[in-house]
Amino acid sequence: MAVLAAPACGGRGNAPVPDEGTVSVTGRVRLAGSTPFEQVLIEPEDTTALSVEVSGNYRVELRQLSGAKVRAAGAVLGLGQLRVSEYEILEIAGHVPVVGILELEDGRAAVIPVTGDRVEVHAVPAELVQKAGAKVWVILDPNGEVKGYGIIREQ
């Protein structure tokens, strides 16, 4: 089983994590196996820990993020399984992405994060423009031009 970080409060330190409560793990998303037995895994940064298999409502989204570094939190279901209740994308291909809903208004595009202000984006590829309303990640250059993107969840 992967070593999952216990919540910061409670003074557990390195004590074993119980099956109830929220825990978090930081690492890279990886896909393993093939249909119908495909697994979505998070490989922890801690090289002494084992991978954690993702389950729950965010499994589909995390599947789209193979290779990304994420921090996921949720409940431990059993040996090496985490039912993810929330996650954050920390890095994709060495860059911190902007994550949110793609919005088009008056010919201008923006990504609307769950928290924070809308981020205007420029030089948006036509394929991405067609995905208005989808949850996306974008990598931007200093001028706000899209240099990389991915669809996390369709509209």
C-alpha cells in the first residue's frame, strides 16, 4: 500500500493512516493495463511508497492527466486505493497550467478557474475553441498565448 500523508492536524506524524478520514498524495498520474482493466494510478514522489489506484468521480478527469504532477485528496478505500474527493494539477511538462472552464465571449477566450480571476488567453487553437464550456488546462507564454492545452472534462 502507498504511504499516504495524513492530514496536517492531529499530530499523527508517521503513524499508519486509518481507512477513514481524508489523506493526500502528491505524484504523477500514470495509466496501467488495458481496457477493460485499465487503472489510473498516482505514483507518489516518495520513491519508497507504492502507487495508489484512483477511484471515485474524479477518476475520469485524472485519466486525462496522464504524466501530470498532481496533489489528490480523498478517502482510503483499501489496500492502495484512494477515492479522490479533490485534486490539484501542480505541473504539466514542467509548466504550471491554468485550469478551469473555457469561455468564449465576443470572439475572446478566457479560462475561468474555480477560484481566482478569469485568465484571458490568446492564439487559441481552433480545436480548443470548439471545446467552449469544457474543463481544460492551458500552458501560456508570457503574452497569454496558448502553448499547450488539454481537455479534462467535456462540457
